[in-house]
Amino acid sequence: MRASCALVLLLSVSAAAEETDFQKYYNAALRLHESLEYERALETLGSAKKAAVTLEDQAKVNLAEGAVLADLNRFDDARAAFKAGLLLTPDAPVPVKIAPKVAAEVEAMRARVKKELAPLLAQQEAERKQAETERLEAEKKKRIAEDKALEAQRLELEHKKAEADARAAESARLLAEAEAKLKELERLEAERRQAAVLAFDKPVADNGLTPPDQTGLPGVTVAPRTATRVPMVFTVIFSVAAVATAGVGVYFGTQADSKTQQARDAVYQDDAQALLEQASSNATTANVLYGTAGGLALGAVISAIVWGAGATPPPPVGSTTP
């Protein structure tokens, strides 16, 4: 509370100090005029005119000078001072008492000044209204531009989010398809191995008869006929899937390089940042696809090795039995 009071007092003192420079000369001149000390009043009004800041203060000083000059019978100078004051403030009253003849002349001069100033005042008022209209229009355009900028920023963020979500969904879909394919191939491989084991362990029927010698030669046996090697279907499937996945990865990698180059050539930093984010998303997708393609290729190699080891070549025809 004390601090608030001190602040108010300080502001009041500052305001009083600002008025002192003009008011002390102006009030002193009015008192000197009342004391009929016209010459000293005129000098003091000169000091007040130098300290005057506003147009109203300048008008008051000029009108007071006109009254003092009229009392000194310097009517030409008085008319000039009155006109100067009225041109600044046409409706300002004369601050001191003047003779009726001088007052009538001042009022006639006031009417002429208002008539002279009417076009200028009308033009100034029109310019003021035009400036106000232009200011309001400029502020309206500024608000519209700011709203459009915010809307564009919001749409850009939504677009980036939607594109990122689409890329992530596409990557997840490709990864899910690749994993499902791998699981299916693993299941088929397990079934094939189980079938091979069962076929190998199946006992040969013994009916007490020796199979006829197909060669017709004594002591020579022919090895039992074995099934032909199953075509390497799974190896082919793994290989094709690996090549297809790698191709998609190359596409996303190329897109990432293209977006990076566009970001380097971009003029605005926001555009460059958006392009770099797209390039990063494409690069991530490409890396995932490369990893998937590598896994498929490894599956193809393993399948080929397993099939090659599981197939037992038949003994040469004509080999002798021990």
C-alpha cells in the first residue's frame, strides 16, 4: 500500500514538473498583464512560447500576446498574433480581458480563419478517415493471413502425420506378409522332412522270394528303385520372395535419396525439414525390407542345402552284393 502511494505521489510530482516549464511563464505573464506591466508580460510570454509543447499551449500564448500587443497599441502585431493563435486552435478563447472593439475584431478574424481552414480541415478529416479505414483493412488482412498460416501449418502437420501413418502401415503390412510367408515355408519344410523320414524308415516286405535279377547275371543285384528328387519348390519360393522384397526396398531407398536431394535444394527451411522427414521414413522402410529380403535369401540357401543333403542318390546299376 505504501509503495503504491509513493508511486502515485512520484507520478504526480513528475506531471507537475512537466507542466512547470510552460505554466510558470504563462501564469507569470498573465499576472504581469493584470499588473499593467505589458512589456515584461510580453517578454515572459516569449519564454512561455519556447517552453510550449502542445498546439493548445502555443495557441494560448499567441492569443495572450495578441491581447498584450493590443494594449500596447501595436495593432498590426496584435492581429498577427491573434491569427496565429486562431489558426492553431480556431475555437480557443482569448485568455485575458480585451477591449470590446478588439474582441469584435478577434471574432471577425475567427470567422474568417474558420472559413479559410474549412477545406483544409475537411481534407484532414477525410485523410484521417481514409487512414483509419486503411488501418482497419490492413489489420483485417493481417488477421486473415495469420489464420491462413495457422491453417496451412495445421494441414501440413496432419498431412505429415497421415503420410507417416500410411508408411508405417505399409511397412507393417509387408513385414507381416513376409513373416507369414516364412512361417508357412517353415511348416511345409517340417512336413517334407517328416515325410522323408517316414519313407526312409518303412520296412521292405519280405515274402521269402528273391526279386528277379533284372540283369540276368549271377551274383549281380539291382538296387531298389528310389523316388526321384522332389523339385526344389521351396527354394524357388524363398528366392522369388527375397528378390521381390529387395526390389521394393530398392524403390523406397531410391525415394529416400530423392527426398534428401530435394531437401538440399529446398529454399525454405520448413520445406527442407519436411523432405528430410520423408526421406528418413523411406530409408527406415527400405532398411526393414532389406532385412526381410536377407532373411528370405538365407531361407532359400538353407532349403537348398537341406534338400541336397536329404536326397540319397541310388547306387550304380550293376554293383555286386557282398
